[in-house]
Amino acid sequence: MWRETGEIVREVDLRPGLNIVWSPDAGTSDTEPIGHGSGKTTFCRLLRYCLGEDSFAPAGQRRLIWNAFPRGHVGAELMLDGQLWIVVRALGDRRHDVVIKGGSFGDALREGISPTGIDALRAAMTSTIIGDAAKLMPPSVGERGAWEASLAWATRDQECRFGQHVEWRDPDSDSASPVRGRSEEDRLTIVRALIGALMPEEVAARRVEQEEARTATATRDYLTQLDWQIRRARAIIVNKLGGTAEAGEPSALEASGFKTAMSERLAKLLKLPTDANTTDLERARSGRTTAAEELARLTGEVREIDYRVEVTNKLVAMLRGQLPEAHARLVREQNPVCPICEVPIDKALAAGCGISTETCDLHALQQRITENRAEVGRQEAEVARLEQSKPALAADAALARQRLQSFERTVAALERAFDDRSASIRAAQRSLRETEDYESLVTDRAGGGISLEQTEARLSRTRDTLSAHRASVAETIRHLSAHFDAVLKEFVPGDINGEAKLDGNGLSLKVELGGDRSTAAIESLKVVAFDLAALAMTIEGRTRLAGLLVHDSPREADLGRSIYNRLFGFARRLEAFGPVPLFQYIVTTTTEPPDEFKSAPWLSLKIRGAPAEERLLRVDL
């Protein structure tokens, strides 16, 4: 960390493996300052800030730091996939964040360098560490927030008090992390994606399940409202019909009966014709218009048939008139005599004739006679067909005329009744409308019930699919459970057993120690053991986590002294896996670590609550 002058305020070397940040507590001493207020939590948040989170303190504390370091910076050297990254972020209100590959802090802090923002680091972390698992993040986080979600789990707020294994950011911490305020289901999705216990097919099925569940809930609410309306409307209608509302399910048949009874009652009051089929004036007028249009159409078709029959008959007569003349000529042409000299054609052909020039095509004449006869037959058949269609059309026209007359009588009666201000008529009209509304409600209820059944069936199938997907990642959960159990056995001697279980209710952690235990201390132990189990899986290459874990004051989260001491021993044993430690575990504490961990290489930073020079930022804010 630097002041605006470039002066280094605090420099901390963090090694692979265990790193302890210790602020000694005064205990019973009257001269030693208390361990709180030294800057342990600020150190953790500044580290998160350098790793890509957008806030390093609550708003009030940020303003105090801005005032003390108006142009100050904090930075970190990061190794990502063998590549050195330099990160420098501004502490004041003037954002000047610089991220570069390679180089040094001097390069990032030199005068005139343009800010790059922090997105390049987030993108590199996401691509290198999280990979395809970023696509499995819940929509509330998205691929862009995948790294910050992972960082939240690795660096959970002290304010969360190690109370829940999937609770990482307390609302009061004023963190800008994308997981802040998210549902437990979303946070569980993040955990499963990062430990390899979530498949894309399950994510797709989960989205379908959520949509179907929302649809089912909305449909149930709608049906509940309909049921209330139906019960109320039914009671009113039954009362008006002089009956007693009986228990039972409303039905379309019952609704139709109510409507018929109310229609008959209104028809009697209106003195409608016996053949009237509606008591609604607008419907009657509409029906009259439709019947009139139908009658006009049928009448027009009958007239059209009569006209076509008349025209066709004239054509047939004309064709028949042409046939005798053509036939006579054919006979003459077959036995020809010269029309000039009255000499047989055979002789004229033999001797020659220089007078006549008239010629005749016997084949064409015979063909024309044949075609005329065929056309006569076709036209006579068309006349027969048209004549056969007339009776049916005439019958339809008669029925249409009857319907029109019925509607005309109904409209006339209703129009007369419209001017009748009788209270009984108006009441009967209202009652009929109520039965029509009731019928619509019952129809809607039946359709809604079918829709709900279909939705619930789809939802059940989708949930079966989700259960199958959860079963498909059982091996990963077994690995997590085995590591969780092993960590607990490292911390607590004796007959202790731990289990991690994934089911429809989420990812649950269980500890058995002389029976199922669920005290505040046990809950904190579960969280610490869960984080370390995930870290162990990361060392084995089974997760999409960074191999980084920060626990801010775990001793203050109700861990007993013996468990607290074993925590450091367990971390040291993890360092032995590989030629160099394959993780980085940072623990802040006010409780004195075991003697062997109070110095290098494990003690990375020792700060105090007073005087100011020994606090993290070396100033009073």
C-alpha cells in the first residue's frame, strides 16, 4: 500500500501455504492494547479489492480512508497460470485502477499511465480458473460475475460469523459482490458449479422447473379466486331461483340449467314468442341481421338458378334447331347433284363442269353435327342438375325466412320491453346476466383445472429429471463428504462423523458427536470444515476454485481453543502435498497462535490496535 507520494505504508509478503495475520489481544493486561481495531478485516477486504471485488470497506470507513489517503493506492502481485500480474487500485474517489501482465509496481504507478480498469483481471481469472463452469452460474450472477462469486466463497465476510456454509457476504458489510443479497438457491448453484457437482442439463431443467413452478403457483392463485367467485355467484343464483345452495362441485350442466331457468323467467316477463331463442336485445338484433343476410343469399341463389336454367334452355333450343338443316345437307352431300346444271356429281366429275365453284368438306360437317348433339346433352344435364338443387335451396330459404321472422318477432318484443321500466324485468335481466357470468366462471374454472393438472404433471416430470441429475453427480458429493468427514476428524478427536448430502432441499452438512449436534459452535465448525474440505478437493484438482482461502478471525466464531490450535496443524500438513504448497490459506486472529506458528514462515503480519503506527494503515482514521 502506498501514499500519494509513493511512500510505502505497508508491505506484506504472502507465501504459498498457511499465512497468519495476528493482532495480539490484551487479555488481562492493563498495558497492552486490545487486538480488535488493528486492521485485520480491512486487510482481508483490501486483498479482495486487489483480486477484483469493487469495494474495500463500508461507505463510512471508505470515506475515512479516502480522507487519509486521497491519492493512495493498494496493489498486489498475483501469479496466474505461471504468469505474473500486477494490480494497483486507487483508494480515493478518483478511480485509477491499473492491471498489467508482467512488469513491476513501478510500471503500474508511473506518472501518466492510463487506467485499465479491473475487468481484464476478472476475465483472466474466469477463463483460467473457472472455465466452462462460468456458464452454469445463476442468472442473478451471470458469467461476468463468476469470478467474484468464487472470490466471495473464498473470502467470506467476518460479519457472517461462520454461521452458514453458503452465506458469504453480509448485507451490512456494504460489499459490492454479485452474491450479496442472492437467494440460498443461487448460492448453492454457485457452490455446485465450482466443485463440479452441476451439469448444464440440470441448469436447463432447473430453469424449466422454476418457470413451471411459477406457472403452477399463479394458476392455483387464479383458481382460488375463481372458486371464491363461483361460490358467491352460485349462492346468489340459487337464492333467486328459490332453491337452497347445496354442497357439491359446480358443473357446466348446472350452470346451463341456471341459465335456462333464468332465460325462461325473463321470456315470460317480456312475453316473447315461444320460438324466441334469446332474451338479449343486441343478440336478437345480431341474429336478425344474420338471418336476413342468409335469406337474401339463398333467395339470390334460387334466382340465379332460374336464370341459368332459362339461358341454358334457350341454348339447347338453338342447338336443336341447327341439327335438321345440318343433317339434310349431310344427306345431300353424300348423294350430290350439281346445283347449277342438275347433273349427278359423278358425271360432272367425269366430264367436268366449268360453271360451279362451290365445295363441301363432308368430314367437318359430320363432326359439327356430332359436337352439336354432345353440347345439347351437356346443357340438358346442367338444366337437370340445376332443377334438382332448387328444392333444397328453397327449403333452406324457407327455414331462413322462419328464423328471420322469429328474430323479427323477438326484436320487436324486446324493443317494446326495453321501454318498459318495470323493476321485475330489470331484475330478471340482471339475474340472467349473472347466470351467464356464472357459466363463464365455471367454464374458466374447468379449463384452469385442466391447465393446472397438466402443469403439475410437467413439473413432477421435471423434478424427477432434476433428481436424476443430482444422482448423476453423487460421486462428487461423496468426495466432498469424505473430505468434510476427514477434516472434522482432524479437528475433533474421538468418535465424530461428518456428512455432506445433496438433495431437493439443498446441500446439508451433518455432524454426529454422541448424536446429531447442532450448537452454535458446531455450526461454525461445519463452515470451517466445509471450506477446508473444498480446499482439499482443489488441491486434488477436482474443483474450479482458485486454491485460495481466507478466514477472518475463525476463533471468534465460537471455535474452541483446542479446535483452533488443530486448525494450524492441519494447514501445515496440507502444505506437504506437492513439492510446494498447492494452496494459500490466510487466517486472521486476535487469539495467540500455537508457539510454533508465531514466527516465520507462517506469521506473515503482526499488527496491533494501538498505537496508530502499529495498525495496518499506520494512522488513526
